[in-house]
Amino acid sequence: MKSDPLKKHISQQFDTELEDIRNRVLAMGGLVEKNVGEAIQALIDGNTELGEEAAHSDYQVNRMELAIDEECAHILARRQPTAIDLRLIMMVIKTITDLERVGDKAEKIGRVAVQMASEDRLVAFKELRYMGELAREALHNSLDAFARMDVDAAMAVVRGDDLIDEAYDGLTRQLITYMMEDSRNIRRGIDVLWCARALERVGDHAKNIAEYVVFMVLGKDVRHVTPEQAEEEILANKR
């Protein structure tokens, strides 16, 4: 369900301010998505240069978060928004917090990639690549849902989080077995396990952003409920 719930205001400047913060969130999201992709690729390929680039780009993400947060504070003070405008500001503030945390995960994965670059690749890296693709796709789709205010696309991200969790559980079992077979693999196994956990959290943050889209468009808070319960609430809202 595609929708742009934002209505035109008497003040054209207010419309411009709201559109500006939406665009800035998407720009921040694009940078975070790029950093996640580079960090995963660096880890898989043992590319130190790419790993360092992903790690060092996090300062830009932090600066963007602070700038958007400050602008939201100014809008709240100047415009005193209500109803759907207030939901948008709340959504933006929460979204940039999630994006900043995803950026932190990309930074740490990039640093682990640099540390592990000279070591042998683990068999589990194939599964790690798959998990990374799922996490990055979830992030991309949640940002796309944000850009289009698309509830259906947002709910697809929410439902898809189970796939990431299943991939994480499978990779965890494989790594534990790998470490038990040879104690020399423990340190590398723990590093890869930490990266897998970071990717699982990326999926969680993408899910959060998708849930904010539902809240923004419909005014329904679908956090802490199952996807089935969330869809029931959405259907009830459509009737």
C-alpha cells in the first residue's frame, strides 16, 4: 500500500522543512547501506582497504545523525507540529538512531575485516555472505518503504526478519561445531560469530524502521507483536 500521508500546509516553508529532513534521512540511510555492504565485502574478501573505508566512514554517519536531530528539535520548537506531522518527526528521530547503530555495526565489522585479512577464510564465510545479503537487502527495503511511505513494503521487511534470524542460528551452530573440532579455530570463530551477531542486529534495526513506516502512515504501533498480529491490525484499519 503506497501512500504519502503528508498534506500540504499553509506555510510552504514548513513543507520544505519536512521534505528536507526526509531527504536527509534517505541520504544518511544510503551512506549506512554503503558502509554495511563494504564492510561485509571486506570481511569476505579479506580486503583491508575496503574494511578501513567502511570503518572510517562512520564519523560521517554520526555527523548526519546530529545534524538531522538538531533540525528536528528546531522544527518541534518553531512549528509545534501535531498529528501526522508530529508522527513524522518522531519517526525521523527514531529512524536516524537506528541508522546510527547500523553504522556502528558496519564500522566494527570493517575493523574485524582488517584484523582477519591475513588469516585463512573460514568455511562459514559462505553462510556469512548469505546472511549479509539478507541484512543489507532488509535495510535497503526498509529505506525504500520509508521513501515511498509504503506499508506493504514495510510489512514485507518485518516478515522477512525471521529469515535473518534463522540464518544466524544456523551459522552459530556451524561455528560452534567448527570451534569444538579444533581449539585453534576458537579466536577466528568468535570473530566471525560476532560479525554474524552484528548482521542479525542490522536486520533488527531494518525491521524497526519498517515498523516506524507503519506507525507513520496508519498511526498503528506494531512493535512487540507478531507479523500476523500486525497485519490483522493493518487490515482492521483499512476496513
